[in-house]
Amino acid sequence: MSSGTGPSEAGSLAGFQLRTIQRWVGAAVKALPGEDWLRVPAGMRNPPHWLLGHIAISADIGPGLRDVPALVPGEWEQLFGPGTHPDRCGVGYPSPSRLADAAEAALIRAAEVASGLGPAELEAPPLAAVPEGMGGFLRTRERLLGFSVLHLAYHIGQIRLVHRAFHPEAPGL
């Protein structure tokens, strides 16, 4: 990692990756028909509605990177957070469009914040609590950024797999 206080290459790269995931979220939401949001194909556990909620709360990493407030409502953590189980009927779930709007806003802000982080900030511990059991792994903001990009891309890929399972003729992103 380079020294200095200006924006880092790692932060710039993470910003680009987060903006890309933000575009993928928008495309996935537009592509998936309404009747598929609570469907789960064989071999998968979570419906796209739960996955999108999980993406929304997972994308709100701004408070872990800088002193900024959370954008996603805290009560969503009980619906979509680590260790929660999907409600097959979507009881209490915000609409997919509301979840997508929240995810996209969180991703845009995370990209802006990440792009401006300097090397010293990236080496510092996250400012917000990380999920239980991951504190040792996510001990720096750079690791939080790196894991977040992988985690979010994985879950948007799961939504796309559900779409492909029910609509194999559909074009890709």
C-alpha cells in the first residue's frame, strides 16, 4: 500500500467495484418479474426478496468507513441480517423497489466514501461493529471494503441465478 494521505488506489478500485454492483442491483430488479420475488428454485435457500434486503443492509458500509449515519433503516437488520431466515411470504418486507432504492443509495455513498479513503484510513479498524465472529477477519477498513464487494457480488449473483432458473431464455446483465 502506498503512503500518504490522499485517496488510495485500493479505495478508488473499491469505489469502482461498488458503483458496478449498484448498476447490477438496478438491472436485476428491473429484470426479475414481480411473481418471482418470493420464489426459490430447487437447490437454493433464499428468495430474491430476502437477498435484496440482505444486499441493502450489507451495502450500508459507510458508517464503518467514515463518521456518517446509516442510510438503511435499523429495523431491516431483524428481517435481513446475518442469521435471519427468509419469510416465504415476505411478511413485513419492504417492496423490492424500496429495498433496491436503499441498496443503490448505500452503494453510491459507499463508493464515494471508499474513493476518498487514504492509506492510513484503510489500515485503521472499521468505525462500526462488524458481524459477530468476523472481527478478526475484518480488522481494517480495507478488509471491510474487500469483503463487502465480494459479499454483495455473490448475493446479486444469487438473484440472477433465480432469474435464470425461472427464465433460462433471459439475457444476462
